[in-house]
Amino acid sequence: GSGAFYEVDKPVANFYGKHHFVFTDINNKKFDNDFSFDAFRLVNVPASASKKQPLAIHIEGVPLSNSDHIDLVAINTDSSFTVTHGVRDISPDIVVPAKELKRKKSNELKFEVTLFRKLDLQQNTAEGGDITIRYALKPITVKLVD
């Protein structure tokens, strides 16, 4: 449904920085494009948190654009949920509401955080196109206390 595409999985350590690529269409017309990708990380993630208060996870990295968002997804859990952080969220934190933490029967929260970034191309075919980056961080576990 989304037309032709190319997909590449790359280790993030080799992906930071500036990139240049050339696409050549079936008529030998070349399209040059540049983009850069900077580090994205969570900082000062607490080892433990109260189930009675919202849990703020601080994000550090590049600012989000209108087409970007970050998802925090609870994994391996008795109560799944997703918290989405977008460009309109003023705080540099992803905030897990206390109501989600209270629903958990276990005493830990394991979650994954993923950045979804869409970049426009400088030179594009008549059919259009973009670069979509999915940047998933390693899962994190926070102990929950009453």
C-alpha cells in the first residue's frame, strides 16, 4: 500500500552524524540527498518509582518536528500501555501517568522507548518519498514501590 521502499537495519553507533545518498531512477536520473541523525537517549532514569505518582522519564537529543514522535511502551507486563510524546509536548519528559502504574500487579515496570522520525528529501522523484527512521532503545526496568 505504500509503494516501493528500501529498508536497512543499522547499528546506531554507525548511524550518528551526517549522511549522503544518491538514488538513481530507471531513467538514470540522479537524486542527491543529505540528512543527519543525532543521539537520542534517556537520562537519569530512576531505579525505582512510586506507583502513586507519575513517572517522568527525561529525554535528551534532537528536537522533534511535526512528523516525529516517541513511544514509551510497557512490555512483558500484566497491564500494557503506551505513552506517546510529540512536538506539542512542552516538557522534555515522557510522563507515565500514575493510573497506569497503579494498575500494575507486579513491582516492576519494564518498557521500551522508540523514536519515530520522518525526514523530507531535498531531491525527490515525481512519485514522492521520504526517509523514515525508527530508533529503538534497549528495554529498561524500573522497580515500583507502593
